Amino acid sequence: MPGKMDRSLLICAAIDLEGGQWFAGDWERVVASLKLGLAGDIRQGSVPSAGLAMRADAVPGTRSPRNLPLDLRPDESGAYTLFAGRIMERGDLARRLGIEVPESDAALYASACRILGEVCDDAVVGEYAAIRWCPDRREVRLARSPLNAPPLHVWRSGSRLIAASLPRSIFAAGVPMRIDADRVADVALFNLGDGTKSYYRGLARVACGTVQRHTPDGQQEHGFWDLHRLKPVRFADSRDYVAAASEQLDRAVAANLEGIGKPAISLSGGVDSQSVAGSLLAQLPPGGRLRSYTAVPVEDWLPDPDPRMDYDESKSVKRLAEQYPALEPHFVNAGEAAFGQDLDALMLLGSWPSFNEMNMHWVHAIHRRAANDGCDALFTGDFGDAAFSYDGMAAYPTWLRQRRWAHLLKELRASRDPRGFARRAVSLAVWPHVPFTWRRRIDEWRGVHISPFATWCPLDPRNEAVARAVERADDAGHDTGIYQSADAVASQASMIRSALSEGPELMLALRLLHGMPTREPLAFRPLFELCASMPVELFMRDGTSRWLARQVAATRIPRDVAECERVGVQSADFIGRLRRDGGGMLEMIERIAPRSIASHLFDLQRVRSDIEDALDPSGTRPYRWLRYLCNVPRGLALARFVQFAEGRNDG
């Protein structure tokens, strides 16, 4: 295996389950597919009926990555292991296994599989994707950790199988790149429930928290992690919950700090990233510094002030810097970045679309700045909404279902909702219990329903694939109307769905483009599971949403920042960017081939109309804001991706 504590960023295995070597003629191209982007050396080699390759998770200097032999030796069970990502708290896991700490995460994971058997993934705390090939049993075992896991894509035809971090390695073996219009339509409708689906026909993914086994006889799959199966956590006092969450947050930060000498953080004014920053600063060694990077808008492009919104979060960051002299804040407006300027690079590196292009200008700028400043890793706080800082809105229908009348009445009275008490009670507590499809029909009857195709969704509802996607969403109980769920766990699961489904490939592509590793403490499994298992009243209390996170934050960051309920809007200047870059956006639409799937799947005329409306010097119509912020950037990014996948990306 690689040298001491080298970690793999990319992995790939081509295997013949029947004992042949069908991949031999394509293997050189498969290995070459790993060379794109900023990362370490490639190691590769052959074992019985399989080619195995990995690329080190290291940023090289000026030299090109080398192609080196991989030390391929089976473990005591006869299996060969490829491992992408990292195991945290390695010493603790080794002690529980009764072994010395191995030199590599791959060896440690192999030991866990050998000693613990099928329950090994329950014992491993980390962010990983793993491939294990046992030629004696002709069995491939594929696994991904539950949260924030690196991607793992699979293609199989008969006894031929390829498992790889990214689809481009599979295409390099000669598998055709064919877009799946149904998947594109599902994603455009935010129907992300099936983590095994791919944008490409014939390919699939291993879902987070899942193990797949492939043998000559077929495939078996089981999920070892499910948010709905977590055991409830109950303490005697609310202070115990706050203390437990605070302790696990510090543990999460410590686990993610391992091996990091110069950390940085993508810092906003919200409690999530600020709490992570507070814990980081408390754990820095004497004399240590923490660089923070905050997205700020171009002031001339801001809309009229809104007391509910925080367009510029730099004030909250400066307040934190007053409390912690070791914090070095840096502010990034990326005003010079054109819309979509790095879009093609991301698609090339990740074989995957950008999910939220309206914010990608500052995401790229922060990653680029952190890399240029020599930082070892960029910490984030993106997973908080689903657990640590869940808003608790499902508490009201939960209390109604539990018939906790006194508690419900007390919280309804304390709610900051400006509507009258009766309307507030119906809206917050009763309405969420009505099925999504019924709510949509009732709103249509009332004349207040606004179709997603008239606001945030760029699909063309006249297309047959789109009509099928709407039916699938309805059959799955997926909400296309952005309605509040009556179930807290379902609400939390929906919040992490996009991160689990669309985030891994995008984050990997960002890493390859800029060379900046990321760390997400709020996805640390023990912390996430603890918070997700708490009673819903820990998140909505005395009319205060995100109560748990605010209590934890109050001991780490300025209290006025912890208690602030304004909504941070990190794309507040997008209308200015749209007006400046609108001409280029219209050219992107013109370059979509008339016979492309994209030209029929998306309502590009509606996207064009929104751009032209924004370019109107007389001003923009307020009701179109959602279309500017969602319909335009999402439609252009997805259409460009479809064109890329079809091979019509010239020009």
C-alpha cells in the first residue's frame, strides 16, 4: 500500500468476476483518466482478474503526477482493498479491534472488515468509499460511509465490473457516455430520494451508508445507516442536551483537525460556521492562527434593504474577530468572476453538473484564495441545517400529533409568526399534516398555488420526460411545492438529500480544480446522530428556532450573533451579476444544439425571457426574483451539462 498515512483521493477497479481480464486493453486509458486535476501520484497494478488504481490525496508541486506501482498484497482474508477518503479517530478504532494502528486507512479498514465482518461500517467513523476484491470468492464489496462520503460509481455488464470514484474512469474503459433524461428531470425537480441513480444510462452509484456485493450470480445491497432508525436520545434536563452537543462539536473539530497545520474556514454570519470557528480557535496550538474567508456582495448590486435579510455577513465575522484575536478574516466578493466561468472545468473533472451555480463564483474564489494562501484544509459548516441547527419547524405538527395541547398552545403563542393566532395554528400545526398533493390541489383551488415551472424549476412541463418526473415525484410523496413536512425526521432527511446526492461529485471536482481539501465537522457521524436523535423541542423552544445550536453557540461566539434571526443571503448581488453577464448567458442558450436533449427538456425560452427581463433598464419585476435566483442559473448549468454529456460542447 502507499507510504505512511498517504490517503487516496480517487480509486478505480476493473474486475472480471468470472476470472478473465476483459479490461486489459483498456486499462492504460482508465489509469490515465485519473491524471486530471490537482492531486498526488497515481499508483496502479494488477491482481488476479482485476486492475486496481488510486491517486494520492496530496497536492503536488510543479511536477506532473507520477505513475507508480501499487503494493498489492491481500490481507488475511485474501481480499485486496482500495480506500478513498479518511478514517477519523484511528487510534480508538485500532484499540477496539485489538490491533496496532496500521500505516494506512486502507489497511485499517481491511482489518475492520476482517475482524468485525458485515457490521464493520457501523464501527468506522470517517468519510470514505471502499472497494474490496476477493478473487478466491469472486466477490466485490463496495461501501460508502453515511455522511459526506466520497462518491463511488459502478458499471456492470455480465461478469465485467468497474467501480470508480468518478464516471470518467468508466467511460475511459469504453463504456458509452449516454445521458439519462429521466435523472436530469428528477434532479431539476429536487426529487433526490434515490442515491443510486446516475445521470448516465448504464451507470449506478453506491448510496451513502450502503454496502453492495457483486458475485457472478448477481448483486446484493443493504443499507447499514438510516436516519429513521436512529435510537432516540433522552436526557433529564435541557442543559444536558446542550452540554452533549457542545462536547461532540469539539470532538468533531478535533477529529477533523488531525494532520492539519494551517486550517482555514469558509465563514458566514450564521451559527453553524461560527460555532465551528469558535471550536477551531479554542483548539489551535499556542500562537496558531485561523484564516477565514467570507463571501460578501458587490455593494452596487444589492437590492433594497430588508430587515429580515442579511445581505452582508462581514459584520458578524468582524464581531467574532473582536472576540478571537487569532482569527484572520478575509472577505471575497468575486466581483470579477463571470457567470459559469469555471463550469466547464468542473464538469470535465467531475463528470457531474453544478447544483447551485448562482453561488459558485464565491465558492471558487474562496477555494482558490485558501489554496493560494497555503492553507492545509478549508473547514465548512454546511451540514448543520439537518441536525445541529435544525430549525424545528416540524415541532408544531409533532406536538399536535402527540396531543400535547398545552405545550403546543404555549409555543404557538410564543411564535414570531406575524399572522393571527388562528391562522398561525392552522398553518404551522395543522396544514403540514395534509398530504403534499392535496395541499397543492387545495392551493390551486384557492388560486394561490404557484407552479414550480413558473418560478424555480427550468424544466419544460410539455416534455414527456418531465411529465414522467412529476408522476414519479407524486408517487414517491416528494414535495414539489416547498411545503413544510409534518415529520421532523422526514424534514431533516430532505435537508441532507441534496448534499448526499449531488454534493460528493461536486466537492471532489472542486478539490481537483483548486487543490484545497475540505473538512465538514457538522457531518461528523457521532455529532450528527446525537443531534438528529434529540426531541424536536430542542430545536424550537419559546418561539426560538434553532434553539440547540444557539445555546451551544452562545458560549463560543458573540451572543448577538448567536441570537440573530436574520437570514443570510449569500447571493444577494446576483441580479447585478445577471445584468452584467446576461449577454454571455444568452450566448450560452444559443450554443445549445437544437437537437440536443437539453433543448427539449428545459424551457430555454422561459430562461431567456427571465434574462431579458433582468436586462430591462426599467427594472425587474419583484415576483420574478425566484426565477432570477433559481430558474436562470440552474437551467443554464443543467442544460450545459446535458450538452457536455452528449458531446455537443464545442464552442
